[in-house]
Amino acid sequence: IRIAATAVEDDRLEAKQHMLDAYPNLKKRYRADDGNTQVFYLKDAEATISSFTEAPRVIRF
């Protein structure tokens, strides 16, 4: 599987807090408003699934 996409920074505090809530062990080092936390999302993503026996399958999302 090969994935190609554009990584876009999401600088909303809500996104940073959600990420920290999902990984509570990071809360000891980072805060959503500390200027040290970055969150990205993928834009214009395309996954290519290759096989030796079939043509590649491309999924865009």
C-alpha cells in the first residue's frame, strides 16, 4: 500500500486537545496552547494497493 497526500497543519486548539486526549501520556510534556504541539490532517489523499497478480487498485479520499 502506498499513500500520497498533502499534509495540512490544523492549528485549532480543539484539534490539539483532541489529540492530547487520545494520547494522555503526552499531556506530561505538552499542552494544546503551548506552541509546541502540532496536528496535521491529510488532504487530497490517494492510496494505491499493488499486487503481483492484479492491476493496482487506487482509492482516493
